[in-house]
Amino acid sequence: MTTCVNYSDLTKTIAALTDGETDAVALMATIACEVHHADDRFNWTGFYRVVEPELLKIGPYQGGHGCLQIPFARGVCGAAARTGDIQLVPDVDAFPGHIACASSTRSELVLPVFGSAGEVIAVFDLDSDLPDAFTETDAAELDKILRQVFGRI
């Protein structure tokens, strides 16, 4: 699978749209929208926010419905929140404990979102109905965008 996103343009657009904004939910809504519409591989694009210890809750996002809450102990999103590591999953059926919020999802990329103090404040979840849809380039470029935007709040 090749990357179709022009990450240079996407980075500039998100930087311009989020300049000066410090509200995390507003930033998440803007990023979810811009990334979701940047590539047809992205069927569900959004954030799960850390709302209490060991618990993620949905939103903001683009796409169909998602799971309303995800414990850190479950699924790909939980693994990213628990470990602070990017989860690049080419086949969700092969991921132990995968939570099927949408039965059509075949691959997933989840990135931890860090606040300025270095704590995980959310995860950024991208789902695709295509197997092996995400690349290391997607992971690296999206991680850079998230760090630039959320590292200041």
C-alpha cells in the first residue's frame, strides 16, 4: 500500500488551522477532519480521550459510530494508551484482544497523543476497511503532526 497523503501540505494546513488554539477538543476535531479527508484509505479517523485513569472515551471523530469507551487493557487503542507506543496493525483479526467497533475494519493505526508534560492525553485512531492500509510513513508523519500541535498545550 502506498501513501497517498501529501504530508507536507497536510502539516502546513493543520498548523495554520490550529495556530494559537489551546483547547484540546477543538484541536482534535480539526485534526480528525483534515486527516480523514486527506486519503480514501481512512474510513474512521478520530480520537479517544483519557477521561479517567485507564479509560478512553470517544471523540471527536469522522466516520461511522465508534466504541464509546475503551479501557487501557483492551484493544489496539488501549495498547497505544497503556504503552505510549504507536500501534501499526496490518490485520486487526491477528491482534490479540482487538475490539471490533466496526466489523468492516481490516487494519488500524493508533498513535498516542502526548500533552506538554509528556503524559498520554488521548490516542489518535485511524481505521481502514483495507488490509495492511497504513505505512511507517503514515505513522511517522502523523506522529510529527500530533507532537507539534499537542506539545504546546
